[in-house]
Amino acid sequence: MKTFLQEVAHDLYQKTEGDFSHVAVVFPNKRASLFFNECLIRESEHPLWSPAYISISELFRQSSSWQTGDPVKLVCDLYKVFRQVTGSSEPLDNFYFWGEMLIADFDDADKNLADTDALFSNLKELNALTDNYDFLEEGQKEALAQFFRNFSMDSVTELKQRFISIWDTLGDIYTRYKALLESQGIAYEGMMYRRVIETLDVRQLPYKTYVFVGFNVLNKVEHTLFQKLNDAGKALFYWDYDMFYLKRTPHEAGEFIRRNLHDFPSELPAARFENLEQPKEITFAESPTENGQTRFLPQWLRKNLTQEEKETAIVLCNESLLQPVLHSLPENVKHINITMGFPLSQTPAYSFANALLELHTSGYDSRNGRYHFKETVSLLKHAYTRLLSSNAEMLEKELTKNNRFYPLPSELEKDEALELLFKPCHTNEALCNTLSKALQQIAMRYQEQKTDEKDAFDQLYREALFKAFTLTNRFHTLLESKELDVKPDTFQRLLTRVMASSSIPFHGEPAIGLQVMGVLETRNLDFRHLIMLSVNEGQLPKTGSDASFIPYNLRKAFGMTTIDHKIAVYAYYFYRLLQRTEKATLVFNTATDGINRGEMSRFMLQYLIEWGYPIRRIRLETAQSPQNTAPICIEKDSDVLLRLRQSFDLKYNPKAVLSPSALNTYLDCPLKFYYKYVARLNTPDEVSPEIDAAKFGSIFHYAAEHIYKDLTAHGKVINKETLEKLLKDETRLQTYVDNGFKELFFHLSPEEKPEYNGIQLINSAVILRYIKQLLNKDIKYAPFTFIGSEQPVQEDIEIRSTTGVFQSRIGGTIDRIDMKDNIFRIVDYKTGGHADTPPSIQSLFTPSAKRSNYVFQTFLYAAIVCRMLQQKHDERQVAPSLLYIHQAASEDYTPVIRMGEPRKTEPVEDFARYESEFRENLDQLLTHIFSPEIPFAQTDETDVCAFCDFKELCKRK
């Protein structure tokens, strides 16, 4: 295979006889110059004076006295002019993003030498003069006429009026804006190029001959430059194309090359460009996922990597695949050259900057001077924060443990580094300073560490810090000069967007090793073996930002860039890559996600139809087979039995207690009981501003407990009048609820006020309503004697198993005990669920999805209270009750538990009747738990697995 650059080098060497001292070779980008140099070396047997290599953009910049303006400053300057011309009071925050679009339009108009006086003239005048634009081609005239047919000047809507009013000022804005930039000696790219062309004297250019290599689409300034140099006899042109698409008309891949060859004939004969007609080994591969393509890569490289590695290329149509590609390279790849640069957005420096900016914008409430938990913890968890402060990890755990949703800065400033990060920044300048100092300190910590030469990412991350620091300082300069005056959230979006669009170049020898590149970097380069990834519609051609203030038909009429140009450019890149390759594999993924439509690129489909040779089609499939999860069964060996005894034997653990929750857990799933109470596995602490059912219930219990604690401070009897008085005092009731939130949810001191968000405020209102329903229910029940709330009850028991007898304890905390008519009522509050009716005592001990956990819990408490009364020879009755607060508003609702078969139920008003049977079943359950012969196995009732904390460990589907 003879590459295009080899053809050019050979021909140019012959024409110049090896004298390149007054020759400049101009490429679309600089990368091709490195490969071209190698080709020139092979042409000569002795040392050569290398030609000058410049890119087209460098050629224009070298011919101008202006400097390219900073993109942010350019928008700020445009904003000044916009306000002067329109008198608008629109803030820079709103203007900024469409200001960028306006500069892009000005840039395109200048690069294509559009008649801006005509383009930005009054629309009515433009419509009237359409027929008089002799400089327009027929197609352009038709496009302009089409615009006015669609726009219809006769019927002007409000939206059209707004468009017309801004459009009519654009000419003045354009003129004044360019004058302002010129006075500062700066310009946007198109403005600079236009001025260079308008004032260019080709005799003043430093080189005798300019060789233009591998260009395709030319804007008007480039075309004019080529024309002037060609007329002066100072230009040579080498176009890369193929007769395959050039002779097919119309064909978008050859659209611009045809014009270029007509205007500037190539130095190479057309016979050299008939490569696509030759047979090649072309494969189209479809992958079920985006990352699945990178898993195919090692297999492809082991089979197809050329002996001279630089003759093989991986082309990424989706450049976000770079990182997974780098991690997928197999062992046979010795050298690699990455042309595209590593995205700054995929480095810790970017994520740290983003976390810090988020903290001081959306994560800080200036009204109360508090930070939000989510943004605070995000920064504390970052590796760079941990690098700066040894207290960061401990502080993060402390905030999580204490549910500190809205911490104060003083709580977070544990050391000098954390003081820097968490000191509130009230201005953009202060925020910029904080970020700059933090990045500097991180870089200093890196310097203290030894550089890992073998770790490519280590050096990359160091450079990323410098890049982020440089960009931050750029913004700091703009803020200091008062050029940039935006709200903090706009400033944060600007800075992170600029960082996200930046990349860090890889160091190395570009002309050595496997080439990994984006589509744009492939210009002028040829490869024997080639694999393209993500050749999907939406990636090739790229869809996305074609936003413009200038409508399509006007752009077309005035010769500006349109979407048609972009499609033609990508078509050329696609076909040009395949021209000289011997073996190419084009991979697309079939998953529909975002801009990816899950279909192959239109160019693949077109090539499939046009090419006269067979194309191999393959489908990539992951070599995975579903694995059945093996049942988990924990045998009670000596170690497990010892841990079991250490948890529940009073000899080992004087505080041991088997609570209703523990026993319910065993009945639901013995394995869960093992994980939680024997192995003592804890679920990680999580903080969420959302209130789960358990926390909701705890706050209700807290409020109810403290209400009755205060009501019984001077006597245990609760009467109707006392409750009615309290019910009217809504402020007092809300205080009880607020105190519950402060202690159990926000973890605030009593004097602090809770800051509710929307969801929390709703939960607070619901809990208050439930408290009122409880009081209303008690008004109907009054008078009664209130014995106590949150009452701990315990009973020592003997547990018998085949290993012997040992002492343990059952017990828990009863929500409420009251008494009326000599009946002790054991009340358990429930803020969720529904009242159910167990058919029998036995059903409470039989594992089932419908087993009543709540009734089991209340009956266990009742059994303990019954035994306590019996020991005191007290014959008063015990009535277990379940008060479902959310159902208590119903007039006929009663908390009395009923039991029995359907239509044969009876109220449980004296638990003594059921105590003996309950205890008999309880003894059997305890024997079961502590029996060495019975392992801790998974439950057969998989319905209970849905919300289990251990389902990931258990792997039960």
C-alpha cells in the first residue's frame, strides 16, 4: 500500500529536486506533517533541509497583527455592544449562551465572505431587493425566495416580531462589535481571516512556494487565499480523493473535491486515485452495547495488528470511548500513539473542581448560611479532598451518622484545608480564588509524592491539575477586570463547560505505535488495517449543535455553512479512510441511548449498496451464560453456636435480649436473622432528605410520647377536657412534631430551628394530622389512666436445646400502656400497614407472606405483662391493641385485635386466654433457633426479599 503522503512526498521531491528551503507545506492540521517528514526522508539518501510545516489556521494568524480573543471575553464584549445598540436590560446570564451562538454566526459569515450589509439589512428591504442580487447564484436566489415564502412578511406574529426587531439591529451590532475588538487588537477567528484576505499582499509572504495538501471543503477565505497564491504562481495543490465517488454524481463525499479540482488542478494524475474499486476485506460488526465494542477490540488486535504498528488504527467516532479502549488494549500492543488528547472532564481535577463549584452555588443557602448535605459529602468523599485533609473521611462519616442535612460552615472547618474549601464564597472572584488555591495545594501534595513513571495516568492527572489551574486563572483575570459579571450558577456552568471541552495532550512519538484517533485526526493519513468504533447514525455524521440565529435558507443564500456541508465533510472522511486500507472493520452498536439511535451510519448503508464487492457481516455477542445462584445455608457449627450464645446468652452478654423484631426476623428468614443478629452485619449509614417509613414512625412516636409525658406530669388520669384544650393549641402540637424532627432527623440542638424542604414539610403536616387523630380517638376513649409510653419490658427465660439449657431474655419497648375499667391496654402505634386478623396463635409462628408481624409483636408484649401481673397476684386483664393512626379518623375504627377464621373472629380482650398456647409456640421457636441441627437457611417466602437489606449478599432474585 502506497499512502497519499508517500505519493505527495515523492512527487514534491521530484518537482523541487529536494530543495525545500523556500517551501511551506500547509496541512488542514499539523499531525500529518510528522508522517510526511518520514516520507520525505525515504525519498533522499542524504540529509534534507526540511520544508516549513504550518496548518491553515497558523498561516492566517501569522499574516495578522491581531490576537485571537479569549472566548469568554469575546462574549462579554459582545454583550456590551448589544446593550448599547438595543438598550436592553437583559442580564449577561441570559445573554451569554445565545451570545456564543451570535459570535459563531458572525464567524461563519466572515469566513465565507458573506455580504453582511445585505445579510443583516432590514428584512423588508431584503425581501424587496431579492431579484436585484446579481451576485447570487440561481440556487442561492431560490433559497432566499424560499425563506420569504416560509416567513411570510404579511402575517407577523409576536414571535416573528421579536425576531425582526433583533434582526434589524444585527448589522449595527456586527459593525460596532468588530470596531470594539479592533480597538483592542483582538478578533474572533473569522474576523481575523477576513481582514487577512482583504489586505493580503502575497508578495510579502515569507515563502516562495506554498504546498496545500489534503484539503477538502474550503470556506470562502481559504478559497480566496488559494486563488491569490495560485494566480501568483506560488501554490501547488494535492487533493486526496477517489474516482469511486468522484465520478458518481451526485455523491456528497466528492461534492467539494470536484470544485477544488476544477479551480485548482491537482499535481497528481487521476490514475493514482482508483483505490476503492479494488477488492478489500471489509467487515461490518454490530455490537449489543457501546462498551461491548471495546471488549471485541483485544480479539481484533491480536489477529490484525500489523508488524509495523503505526499502520494499524483505532478510530473512535464517539471519543468518550477513549478510556475503555485504553483499558482494553491487549498484551501484543507494544507502542501506542493517542492523537486526540485525554478529556479533562474524565480526570479527578475536573470532578474536584465541579464538586467545589457545586458546593458553593447550588449547595449553599445564603439565607441561613448552611450547606446542603449532598454537595458537602460529595466534596468530602473526593480523593483530592482526602489528600488535602486527614479529617475529611471522619467528618463525612460523622455527618452521615448524625443526619446533618444542613451543616454550618463552622462544623466543617476542622483544619486549614477544610477551612479553605468550606469558607463561604459570596462572590465569583472569591470562589475562583478558593478553587485556584485548592488546586495549587493538591499539586503541591502531588509534588511531595514520588512520580510513578510506569503509571501513565499519574502523569496525566498531574497535567490535568495544571490545566484546570490555568483555566481557573483565566476566569479570575476576567472577573478582576470586571469583564465577566454573571450570577454564581452561570459562572459555575461557564467554568465547568470550558473545562469539559478541554483536553490534555498525550506525550510520545506520534509516528510510532498503534494509532488511536478521532475522525478529524485521520485527515491525510492512511492505514493498512483499520477498526472504527461507534459508526452509528448520530455519531457519523455527528448530530448536535447546529443552533444559529440565521435561518437555513438565508445561510444557503449567502453561501454560509449549512448542515449539508457538514454531512458532506463526514462523508468524505468516511470514504477517504477506506480508500487505501486493506482490511477494515466497522463496528456500530444496536442499543438506543441518547443521540445514538441504535442503527448503523448512513454511510455504512450507502457503502453496502454502492460497493461492488461482498462485505462480511458479523454480530458480536457476549460469551456469558446465566449463572444459577446456589442456595445459602449456614450450618450451626461450633463457631456459629458460640457467636449465637454470645449474642443471646446472659452468661456471655448480660444485656442480651431477644426482641420481637429479632424473632419476627427469624420467622421471616432465618438467614437474615443470622446476618443481622449473629454475624452482626450492619447496613451502611445513608443520609437522604427523604423520610422513610421507619423514620416517619419514630417522629410520630416521639411526639406522642412527649405529649403524654407533659399531660401526666401532675397526674396519671387523662380526661376529655384536657385533650380538647390541647387539640385546639395547634402551635403547641406543631412544636412537639418539630422537636421530633430536630432530635431524630436533623440532629439539631433544642434552640435551633429545623429547616424543612418541600417533602419534609409535607411529612411534618401529615404527622401533625396523625397526632390530632390520636387525640380525637383518645377523647372518645377518655377518661383513662395513662400508665406510661415507650415502656421497656423484659422477662428472663430458659432456652433448652440439645446442647443444654441457658438463660436469656425476651423484651422490648411498648409504645403505650393505659388502663380503663381494670383492663391494661398494651398499645402499639402503627403509621403504616393495615389491620389483619390472624386465624390462630399457631399462624403467628408459621412462616408466610401473610403472617402478622405486628400482632406477634403486640402479643409478645402482652405475654410479658401478663407474667408480670401474675407474679404480683394481680388478676387484672391485659388487652393487646394495634392503633393504626392513618385509619383512626374513621368513626367505626377500633384498635382492638381480632382473631379467628373468617366470619368467626372474636376480639382479644383478655390475653390470659391465649397466653399458654402463645408461650408453648414461643418455646418451640426458641428451641428451633438454638438447635445445632437446624441451619440458618434462606426463606421460601420470596415476597419478603423485596426490601431486605441483605438481598445483594443473598443474591435471591
